[in-house]
Amino acid sequence: MAPLEGYAAAFAAGLLFAVSDVLVRLGARTLQPLQLLLASLVFGTPLLFAAAAASGEPLPSGRVLAYYVLAGLLNFVVGRLLFYYAVAGAGAATASIATSPTVLFSALLAWLILGEPLDPRVAVGLVLVFLGVLLASVEPSGRPLHGVGSRLAVAAGVASSLVFASTSIIVRAAGVEGGSPAWGVAVSYASALPVVAAYSLRRLGARRLLPLGDPGIRYAAGAAVAVAVAQLSRYVSLHLLPVAYAVILISLFPVHTVVLASLVSGEARERVGARHLAGALTAFSGIAVALGL
């Protein structure tokens, strides 16, 4: 029987991902997606390194370390930036639902790349997931910010899910070779930080990198802490539970996001309705079908 701590960690991961999504939306009122991305790495990296050091696990080396660096560049540079554009352009609720295909894309990539068996139910799950995305994107929950169109934002959300899925395969490969989850997340963050900082400096200039006097910074910092702890909780749950049980609880995050976004809808310039809740539940049901739960 799986430890209760594993279920708690999986549920906490999904809830904290939702908290981060909503805080990112609040921060996006005054901060650009690139500034939000940089903030997430600046505030999150020290926290993750502290957690890794406290874990007592050995620092990975060689090919395992290279896997984590590659995963960081993909996940925390490309994937997260795409997702933050989705949040800015379509709202937290719609953006979170647009990333629902991540789990199923992971199954498809594992089949194509790793030769893992593919359950036919994944096809049914994909149909339901994309129906959920369609329901949420016909009328996006959030008003476009920073000139990001809603259609482009939804496309960015779905694209980010493909990036997130690809990195899960890389992290899985690292785990097979004896990787450390705690150090893996920390190294991935650290590898992404200088790349994002250099790109931000070029695009925004030194004065606009992290405007500490901007009211959005406190939301960005909160989002950074929430998503960093969510990543740690996710890895803990995947070590304590069968993958399907961990994934299904984590995949509740779009439902959590819809609920939380509705509580701050006015402040976040987001209007969450029954359509978005239906979309989140439909996408979640697709994941449940695909996992055979």
C-alpha cells in the first residue's frame, strides 16, 4: 500500500501548480512573461539548492548531469516561457487547461522514443483532453495582456505541454541511470537561469530585468516559491506512488486553477465561467481514461 505521504505530496503538487498559475496571472498585469520567467528562476533556484543539499542525496555527474541540464534548458526556458505567454494572453484558467495534454504527450513520446507499451485508451484520452481545451479556449478566461492574442496564447499553452512532455522523458532517462530527483530539479533550474538572464538582458535591458519596485514582483516571487515546491512535491510523489496514482492527483491542477482564478477574477482581469470548469473536468476525465482509472 502506497504511503499516505505520497498521496499528500501529489495533491499538494497539483494545488501549488494552480497557486503559481494564478499568481503569475496577477503578476502579468504589470510584468512581461520574460520578466516573470526570470523571477521564477531567480527566486526558485536558491530554494531548490537548499532542498537538494538537505536531502543528503549525492550530486549527479556525467551523463545524468547532462540529462538534467538539457531538461532544464527545455523545460524552464522554452516550456515555461511559452506557458507564461499563455497565461498572459488567455488567462490562468484557460492556460492551465491548454497544458493538460502533457501527460498523454509523455505517453506517446515514451512509446516512440523509449519503446514503452502504449495503451489504446491514450487515444480516447487525447480526444477528451482536446475537447476540454476547445471548451476553455472558445472563450478564454482572461483578457489579453501585453499584446498577446488569445489564439496565440492557447497555441503556446499546448506547445508548452509538448515541451514539458519531452522533458519528462529526459528526466525518466536520468532516473534509470541513478539520478537524484532533488538535485535534478536544482540543476535544471541552475542551467536555465543564466540563459534566461542573458536573453532578458538583451531584450529588456538592465533596468527592466527585475523591477523590484513593481507591484507585480511580489506575485512573481510567490509564484516562484509555489512552483518550486510543487516540483519537489511532484518528484516526491513519483517516488512514493505508482506513476498513475501520482499523475492523476497532480493532473487536478487545471480544476484547482479554475476555482482559484474565479476567487480573484476581478483583480486578475479574468472571467471564469462554467465553460472553463467543464473544460477542466473534461480534460481531467481524459487523463483518467488514458491511465485506466
